[in-house]
Amino acid sequence: MLQRLLSTQGPATSLRGILRVLLAAGLVAGRVAAEGPFQLPKEEIRIKEGAGAEQLKSNCLLCHSSEYITTQPVLTRAQWTATVEKMRAKYGAPLVTNSVPVILDYLTRNYGKESPPKR
Ligand code: HEC
């Protein structure tokens, strides 16, 4: 599906697509400005307090809401490590290196478990 999209769209088409999006965004922005004060819905950050919460807020909530984190199933430390590594490697999260272990401690303590259940 993605491949078909990529192969049928030459560079010229996608450039035109980008221009169209920019134009639409400009129109929307203009309309909002004309209507006067515009309030964005207040986004609530609801995460458990505790050591590491501040690091999580400043490193992890740039791109998505805290619900991405709080609605995960109970993950092991290894699974949280893989998730955080994916954020960095795949999505380009600019994580502060020193904060990563603190965040993993926080996630495991509040939204995870140390190791998988023994069977
Ligand atoms: C650079 C942007 C960015 C930052 C910073 C970021 N994420 Fe993400 N995150 C994403 C994207 C993109 C997705 C996938 C969104 C989707 O699939 O709808 C995602 C999805 C998730 C998910 C959902 C499950 C999954 O594996 O896709 C979790 C949990 C998550 N992020 C946790 C974190 C944590 C913890 C941090 C901080 C260490 C973090 N994110 C920082 C971009 C980011």
C-alpha cells in the first residue's frame, strides 16, 4: 500500500501535495486568526508522581500525550527498554542520555513489573 503510493507519486506530485497542504494550513490559520481569541483544549498530563516523573514529562511528552504511556499493558523493564529505544531510534526522540535509566526505573515501578511472571 505504502509502496504503491510511493511508486505512483513522482517528486513533482508530492511537491504539489505538500504545497496544497501548506496552502490549506494557511487558510485555516487565517480563519482562526480572523475569529479572534482561540483556545486550544487544555491538555492534561496525568501520570503518577514520583522519582523520574519530571524526566518523563520533559523527554516523553513532546510528541504524544501521557496516555500513550499510561494505557499500555503492564510491561516488563525489558519491554519498556525496547519501547524507549524505539522512540529514540525509530521516531527520533531527543532523549537526554542521563535521564533514560531514571525513566526506565520510573516506568517499571509505576507502569510495569520487574520481570515476566514465572510459569
Ligand atoms: C520524537 C517524538 C517522540 C518522543 C519524544 C517519544 N515518542 Fe513515544 N511515540 C512516538 C510515535 C511517533 C509513536 C507511535 C504513534 C502511533 O503509532 O500512533 C509513539 C508511541 C509510543 C507508545 C505506544 C506504544 C508503541 O510502542 O508504539 C508508547 C508507550 C510511547 N510512545 C512511549 C514513549 C516514552 C516512554 C517516551 C520517552 C522515553 C516517548 N514515547 C517519547 C513518538 C515519540
